[in-house]
Amino acid sequence: MNSETETGATGQVRAGYVALLGRPNVGKSTLLNRLIGQKISITAPKPQTTRHVILGIQSLPQAQIVYVDTPGLHRQGQRAMNRYLNRTAASVLAYVDVVVFLVEALRWTAEDADVLLRLADYSGPVVLAVNKVDRITDKPRLLPFLQQLAGKREFTGVVPLSATSGDNVVALQDVIAGLLPAGDFLFPEDQITTSSERFLAAELIREKLTRLLREELPYALTVEIERFAEEGRLARIHAVIWVERDSQKGIIIGEGGATLREVGRQARADMERLFDRKVYLETWVKVREGWSDDERALHSLGYAEPGAP
């Protein structure tokens, strides 16, 4: 770290962890990618797209913000996967310095209320971020909605924004930076995530599957990287897509292998952009019955118990 960053150009350097918390599909991963300026968290218009805690690191001149993207807190489902997702999301409250509570403009649901209830015992600053304001055509309705939300608890700040377009995202960033504790940067300035390329490769494949497949299937699959080898400017990746039934295997492969080929084509293109090198990707589909409702199977497939980074 250079001397200017160590002392700060105009003041004290700050650094800390910031949780992005909210119900499913409210835009947490889209917001993380916008803040970091690069895609490190997968997105899809379906619940349970985010299954792991993902760290995104933003280094500003006087602050390093370590965003913690979390699975959406939800009430449906009692399977082991559902319990794991809720435990993972709630666990971050034990160590983060700031919480960004993300809600959707002009929409308040029972799941939003559940998230707010989980924040009742959190003593740190909570910033309310109201996402998707770009979709609101009747703008006069927004102010009463913001006032209504502001009455639900004491928020350190209220920021309306659009994660998709980037509107007012810098304002949120500035509010967060001012709330972090004083201290040296936690990571090198050029690092943007703690996720490994192996993990990111699996996530990109799962994203394409989630986007391409019909509604119920993404929740019954996971991706495991069996081999990730670097050969000069080439990454050779072998991935297994695990499903729970033989019928699901056929849907993922598609007629004549068409669906699986398209998943591979799209995932490989994203990997080459993210890893900045050529990628050779091979995928297989295998059946492991009941993996999503088996705690031991979840652990063996990379769903480790949450903890502080």
C-alpha cells in the first residue's frame, strides 16, 4: 500500500465488512457486481441463485469496503438446502461492521419483514437501500414509500438506487465508506474477491443452467469442479453437474445434447472474460439422489458451515 493510502489524502483510512442482506431476488448480487465493477456473483431472476457468502472488495482512496453478498433470507422450504441458505445469510451479522438492507421500490413483503426482524438485535449501522427505482413510472409514490420504510426502524441512511443502471450507487458507496471503522486495508488494493477461480467456474456454469432451465430444475442441481488445470494461457476445466433424478439428467443434456452444449458455450465465454485466458470446458451430468436434503452430501459438495472470513 502506498504512503498516500496509508495516511489518507484528506483524512483517516477506513476498512471493514458490509453485509448485503435482503429477501431473494431483490438485487443483492447485481448490486455487488455494480459496486465492484466486475461480475463476481452470479445473477438470475430466480430464488436461491446465490447459495454461498461471496466477498467483493472495493478499494477507494480512503476506504476499503469488503461487501458480503448473502443468499436471500426466505421462509419457504424445510429441506437441508433451505436451512443452510438461511444459516449462511444470518451468520454474517456476527462479524460485519455495517448492514445494507436491500428492498425493492414500492414493494414490501412478508419476507422483507422477516429480514427486518432478524436485524432487531444487530447493534451496528443499518443502511436502507431501495432498489429498482428505475422501474417506477409513478415517481410521486416513491417518497411516501420511503417515509413508510423509514418508520420501521432507525436507519443510518436511506438510499434509493438502481443496481441495474447504476443510478445513485455511488451515493450508497459514499454513505457506507463513512460508516466503516478506522483501520488499514484488509486486502491488497488490486484484489476484488476472495473466491477462487475454481469456485467462480462452478458458479458460472450454475448460473447458465439456472437461466436456461425451466422453473423447478435449478433447485435440484449443483456443480462440482473435478479438475482445474492451468496450461500456460489455457485453463482446462472438467465439471460435474449433479442432479437428483434421472429425468432431470435428460432435461439438462437436452435433445442431442443441445442444452448442455449451450450451457458450456455461455459459461466458457464468461470464464474467458473473467480469467483473461482461453478455457477448455468439459461437462458431465450425474445423478446423486436427495443431495439437497442431505447435510453430509451438502458438505461434501462444498456447502460448508458459515463462519467469519
